[in-house]
Amino acid sequence: MMKTYIDSHTHMDHKRFDMNRNRIIELSHDSGIELMINPAIGFETNYEMKKTLDQYDYIKYAVGIHPGCVGIDENVDEEWDAGLLKLLIGSDKSPKTVAIGETGLDFHKFARDANGELDEDGIINLGRQYTWFRKQLQLAGMMKLPLILHVRNGDADAIRRANGLSDDTVIEHVNAHKEAIKILKEFDQYLLPENKGVVHCFTSEYMEDAEEYIRMGYMLGIGGAFTHPDKKETKETVRQVPLERIVLETDSPFVLPANMPESEEIHGKNNTPMSIPYIAEKLAELKGISVDEVAAITTENVKRLFRIE
């Protein structure tokens, strides 16, 4: 009997899939991916994913705005506020919406000056990330929907490369997970009492971050990132996290797993939901349990998290 899985985080509306989207979706479903959750990225993708994916009843949506897409222009805020409300309670509402997201804090890259300090655009963008994170937490509380969280720490090398800084430039770090947890606690009493959401693409090397999210009622989204050789600390954290608090994801078309046998014809350079069984195998190896157990428990976790019968 074929094992079935759920991809708890994929972007099948992404332009990288324009040439072969329908084929990949159908192959994924036929291969045992019984359900896919497709979160919005930029504001416009809330509408684009409906146009592109409404024909598939086994693809559900999350409504929101990615922290990396909030930009620096406050003139869009009125349109975005009204648009998200229409998507959740107005004329654009979809019965396929099961979550708010992805939302959170992304400190991976910021606009910086020649000294490595945040420049004016970086400061404005940082403030807007906090503002729009709180706005979407308010929506989750109002709609009684779980959250799909995007929380990413800064990467000094990536910041240097993105801004043409020398290798010896000192980059100050702020732990995005610690900041996100503080904000989540502000809204804790308004959010769902249990299974509040998922921290997607969890890669923190600190077990204390994982423990705090779990204590607060969040699951951890585990995908291709933990399979990479340089993620030793993340592997150890994932090994210790109870399987009952893990959901599987791909973040397609991003975050290809390491050393995965792939079909160039199907995948090309992109990740797809068909990576889920491989991710499950690597998770089973890491935890010393069967793939059947991983498949069964993580599938039930997703259904419980997103209130899917």
C-alpha cells in the first residue's frame, strides 16, 4: 500500500513552475502527496494562487504577506489592509483558506551602508516587518486561524555578498527567533489555544528556540534544509524534537534536499512536493524510526494543525 504524505508548505503558483505546473502537481498527487498547503508570498500572490490553483481541491491556501515582501512603501498599506480582509471575510474569501501566512521576521539580508550598518531603507524595512507581523497576528486571532511563520536569522556572509562588503566587515546579529517569540507572546491570549501554527523551514541551531515554540503551541516545519551537511546543529535539534510536533514541507520551488536522486525532466533546478518521501526517509534515519511512522504521524499532525477532516 502506497504511503501518503502532506506537503505543509509549497508554492505551486510560483513562476518557476509556469512551464510544467500541472504535470508536477498531478505527478505529486499520484505519487502519494494527498494534500498541499500553499501560502502567499507577496500581496499579489494571494490572488494569483487562486487563479492558478483553484482547480485542485487538494491544494489549500494561507493568506498573508511574507516579511521579505513588505518593502519600504507605506502607501500600499491601506490597499493591503483592505485586501487581506476581503480575502478572509469579504467577496474574495475562499473556502480553501486554512491559515494566515506566511508571516514573521526575515533578517537574512538588509540594506546596509559601507560600514555594515543598516541604511535608511534597511531601517524602514525592519520597522515594516514588525508592523506587518503584528497586523497578521491580529488577523489570525480575529479569524481563529493557525499561523504559518517565516522566521529567518541573518547570515553575515550573505549580507556581505548582497551589499558588496569586505570579508572582514563585522555584521551585528539579532536572533530573529527570539524576536518572533517575544511578539508571539504579546498576542498569545488572542490566538488559538493549541496548535497555534507552524514555524516553517525551521533551521535554528538552538534547542531552546524549538522548545519555546513547542511550549507555546507551535509545530516545526522540517524540509530539505536539515539534510545539508553544514546543518549539524539543526540536525541535532530536529533529532530531539518530538515527532508529534513536526510537519513535513518542501518550500517548493526552493530548498532542494541534499543528495536527493532527481529527475531532471521533472525537477529541473526546482524543488517539488515529490521530495517529501525523501525528506521523510532522512528524518526517519535521523530519529532511528520507520518511514511508515514518520508518514503516519506527520500527516496526522498537519490535519490537526489546519483543522482538515
